[in-house]
Amino acid sequence: MSAPKVAIVTGASRGIGAGVVEGYRKLGYAVVATSRSIGPSDDPQVLTVAGDLAEPGTADRVVDAALDRFGRIDSLVNNAGAFLAKPFTAYTDEDFATVVSLNLAGFFAVTRRAVVPMVEQGSGHVVTITTSLVDHALSVVPSVLAALTKGGLDAATRSLAIELAAAGVRVNALSPGIIKTPMHPVEAHSAYAGLHPLGRMGEIDEIVHGVMYLETAAFVTGETLHVDGGQSAGH
């Protein structure tokens, strides 16, 4: 039997990341799941690697673990990220460093390493989770640091897709609205629902379905798929 394909999922301990791990397992992939707080998995086809991608060396450990355990890397889902909603002038230097180190430097470090074996084997896929606030700013959610960093990732998706297309590596992004995850308190759900034209928050499995679509859509690259209840289209 041939070895299974292998996906790396960052920010995988809960919420969207944990759902994406399950989605890839249903596709038959082995998964390397990483986050700062992740624990061991009972599934022998899920290797967990605890670490903070904002710290130097973590990306190398994650990619090396994938290659040592499974011998290949076919997909990378950049889900780990930091979000701080503050008025622009209230952001501190520490806030800036925190968001940039994970959203940008973390993406750069793990993606740069992970695409090397993809290029060598002539196939692969990178998916990065961004935010619809990049396309549709909301006065009630002041979030310049999210726009600055996630907007950069959105642009980098297209640039990297074109650079790697001839090597057989696809690069896409998924742009969610506000999703029901543990980071959002239940008492705020009603207010968050009203920020979407469809009148509700998104569910984790709807983001997972979007990632799985991009994974299986072999003729799609350089695309940002909005799964946001219409938020990016208008309000």
C-alpha cells in the first residue's frame, strides 16, 4: 500500500484547527498537528508537536517531525494566528510584536520550510486562514493589526501561487467571518451574528468544508475563498 498523504495543521489544538485535523483524517491523510498547548493524540496517524510558531526553531521542529515520521508533506494549513481588536492608537509595541511574530513571521517560517519537499515531489498545497475584515472593515471591530497582517497573507497567497504553480504546488486562502469557536463568549454571539448579512455566525464545520474544497479542487490556485455569511460582499 502507498503511504498516505500528509498535512500539517497549525493552531490545531481547538476550534477551527482541530476541525481541520479531523477533516484531513476523513480524507485519509496523516496529520501533523501543532499548537502551543496541544497534547498527545490517540490516533497513530496524528502526530502532535507542541510549540509556538512565533518562536525561532518551532517551524523547523514541526517540518522535521513530519518528514521523520511520515516521510513527506503534501499540504500545509496555516491556521495559527493572533487577533487583537483595539482602536489603532491603543495598540502597544508589545501588541504589534505579538501579532506580527505569529501572523507573519510564523507563516513565513513554516511555509518556507514546508514547501521545499512539496516542490521536490512536484505537488503540494498551502492554505492560509485569513479574515473577511481584510476586505470589509467594520467600525464596531477596530482591527488594524488584523488587516495589516492578514491582508499581507492574502496578497502573499497570490504571489506564492504564481511563483510555485510551475512546480505543481497550489496556494490558496480561506477568509472566514466570525465563527463559533471557544474564543468568542456565548453572550456575544447575538451581536456577532448581526455583523453578517446571513444573520448568524459561522460554524467550524463550514470552515472545514471550505478547506476540504480547496484541498480537492485541483484547478484552483491563488484564490481567496470567502466563507463569511456575505460579510465581505457588503452590509
